[in-house]
Amino acid sequence: MRERITEVEARGYQVIAVAPSKGSFIKQFVDQFGPFPFPILGDPSRQAYRGMGHKTMPKWKLLAKAGFGFITGQVKDFIPKNEKQKEFVMKSMKTQDVYIQGGTWLYSADGKLLWKHIDESPENHAKIDEVLQQMKKR
């Protein structure tokens, strides 16, 4: 999203990311992987995630997918090479809900839901081209 933020904004939309973490953890994430041209808000109780229908993938399934992807070479750079980023990712895997799946939602300026994509698995994110196409339709 951040690489193509100007295309999103040119269509009259803004990006707001929501993470199932506390603000202090989000700050650590931004310090390691930022900057981001949009706000990242926290939902540590996961109330918004659950209320919007997001799914938590079973631990065994996510680990199996990650292992298969690593062995087949389909998943590259799962663990960053940068030591600080690697340390952060390892900490995240131990302390954060890495099993909850995300999604992409488009709302009108008055808060009406226009379109949504709820991820079924880590590789099932809405592609930016699809999101931009949906924006054009609205």
C-alpha cells in the first residue's frame, strides 16, 4: 500500500491500517519497518477485528503453510536479514496474535461500506490492483 499510496489518494481515498496490537508495539513496528504514509491504529482487544468478521487461522495450519512455503521456496524473506527487524519479527511471533488474518475495506466518506475482502490466509491479501479497480467502480 505504501508504495502506491499516491494512486489511492488520487482516487479520493485514504489508508488507515489497524493492527491487533497495542500502540507501543505498533511504534516498535514502525521504527523497524517504517515510515508509513498513513496511520496505523491499534486494536489490542481485537474487538474491531472480530466485529468485522476477520478470522483466526488455526496455529497448525499457519505453521504448515509457512513450512511448506519455506521448503518449496514460495516464501522468501519470511525472517528478515536485518538483525533488528529479525529480532522484532521473532518477538512478534512469541508475543502477538500472528494467527489473526487481516482484510481490506473500502468506505465512503459518510461511513457506508462499499467493498471488503477478508483474508482467508496470509497469501490471500487483496492485491493492490484489485483494490484500485474497486475504487474506480465506486
